[in-house]
Amino acid sequence: MSTIAIIAIVVGAIIVIALIAAAARRSSERRQLAAAQTDAHRDDAQHERGQAEESRREAAVAEERSKRAAAEAELHEHRADRSDRVAED
């Protein structure tokens, strides 16, 4: 085999190896990026769940306050009716 043919085969092999290495590196970078994006989506979802839970808690507190206010209003109404009856007597 001639020297030029051997050099061409070696250069060709080096180019193929370099292309394979570059493709493997790009694939690895894509996987890392995909993993980072997945983690970010999970973090976003967890944050949204926390916000939803906080909203539920606030709604429950507001509902409890509303019930208390309604009970107080009913008590005041009852006292007013009793005062009216006493005033009529």
C-alpha cells in the first residue's frame, strides 16, 4: 500500500472519530439541557401547588370569618328583637 493511501486512511479515521465525539458531546449536552428543563418544570409545578394551597388556606380563613360575622349579625338581630319586645312591654 502506498504511503499516501495509509495517510488518507488515518486522516479519514481521525475525522470519523472527531465527528463521533462531537455528536456524542452534543447528545450529552441535549440530555443535560432536557434534565435541567424537566427540573425547572417540576419546580414551577411545585411553586404553583404551593400557591394553590395558600389560596385555599386564605379562602378557608375568609369563609370562617364570614361565618363568624353572620353569627354575630344573627346574635345582634336576636338582641334587637328582644330589646323591641322589652320596649313594647
